Amino acid sequence: MKKIVVLFFMYLVSTSPSPAQVSIPLYETIPNSKPSVNKEKADSANGSIRITQVSIPTLTIYIPAVSSVKTTAVVICPGGGYGMVAAGHEGFDIAKVFNEWGVAAFVVKYRLPDDAIMVDKSIGPLQDAQRAIQLVRQNATQWNVDPDKIGIMGFSAGGHLASTASTHFDKAVIDNPGNISLRPDFSILVYPVISFIDSMAHKGSRNNLIGKDPSAEKIKEYSNELLVTPKTPPAFLVHAKDDGAVKYENSVRYYEALIKNKVPAELRLYERGGHGFGLNNSTTTDKWMDRLKTWLKANRYIL
């Protein structure tokens, strides 16, 4: 297994309006890993940061200005088809807006499924999402976070990861000796991949995570609309009907499953917008982030 050194430090939150920010490793010893060379690459295209070949996962921490009240936190999983991490417009940019709202944000640079670096590539990203939730809860006091208001957010394939964390939380795929809850308190899913069933699947994400010829059991295991129960966390979903990459039915099916199980949920569908629009759907003056803020307030996640 890869060994990495964790630098222990006192994390001091700045009293200035600018958010304090630092990146830390998710693990001291990365689980489910094979010895390999770190080949991670980052580039910028159209102003968006894209990271590929991730084998050493990290958490980038955005803490808002000091408050006397413990804050809500959101763990953010950028998209990228499980082939890259779109860390800019689906990660860091989102985190900065949350800080403006007084919400702590944590961007996960999760491992990308690869047989060359993992014993079981199908659980690698979920391990990192669960570890991020675990780490935020463990450090809730240090980061001034309310441990009962920790949500998860995901875009595209990151939405699949976030919805997997929201439906697989009873099965820990990481060491959890303290029995810390791995259940997100809410989820925010933006043009998410939800299902791996043939009629709805984003085949690139499915192929990358569970292979090109998965069993029917494996497809069901990662089709999260089939795994919703009354314990699944409440969700806010956003999708455009003309999304040519991930069918909007993914969001509809998950929403319907939540409603069937009497789990609070809201779905915002736009006629146009395509895929990957991040903060701003330029085809409409309606701002989905404003709608999200209203939903968070209505559900008492933020003031």
C-alpha cells in the first residue's frame, strides 16, 4: 500500500473575509491500493481545472469567516466520468460560494478507478467519499462544523458518487473503528449519473467504475435509484432536459424513489442547459444556486 506522511498542524481560521483554505491527504495509509508511481496530471481548459490519473486523494478545505454558530458543511465531489476530476467549476468555484453563505466546504479529489492502482477499483471512489465524511465529522469541533449538518454534493459522475454515498452508508468500505456515521445528512445532485441500467446509464462512467461487461448484480448494486430507503438523506436535484451526456431521467427516477419512501426532495428541471454548466446555466435567468439556498434554508440546514 502507498504510504504518505500526514503533517499534523493547528488549523487556524482567518478572521478576514477571505476563506481559509488548505489541502490535506485523506489518509495516512491509502486503503485498497497497489504499489505504483504517482502519474497525476492537472491542466486547465476553458478556465476549468481538470485532474487525471488521481491515485493520492486529498481534501481541500474551505472554512468561512469565524462564526459563533457551528456551520453546515458540504463535501463536494466534482464530475468527470470517473476518468478525471473537474476540480474547478464543479469544485473550487462552488466551495467559494458556499463560504459566502457561511457554509464550510470540502472538495474531494477522489481516486479514479484503475486496476493498476487499486485492488478493487469499484469501491475506490466510494472509500474516498466515505473517508471525507468521516474526516469532517471527526474534526467538526476544529473546523467549527455542526456534525449533524454535513451534506454531500456531486456533479455528473460525482453525482453518482454522492448518491452512492447516500445509499451505501450502512456498508463501510473504509476502516471505521469509532463507528462514526458515514451517512450524509443531505445530498445535492447536479446533472447526476444515478443509474447504471442500460436505458439510462452514462456508459463511460459505468465502464470506468465497474468494467465493460459487468454482471447484473453489479449493475444493480450501483444503480442508486433502486437502493433508496426511508433512511436515504433528503436531496436537491438539478438537471437540464436537453442533457446529451447524462439523461435527465436519472434525476427523475431518484427523485421519484425518494418521494415514494417519504424522503424530502426537490427537483429542478430546466428545458435547456446541456451538461456540465456548473454554477450557471446560461440558457436561463433562473439561478439554480439561489433555488438551492432557499431549499437549504427551508430545511433548516442554513439560517
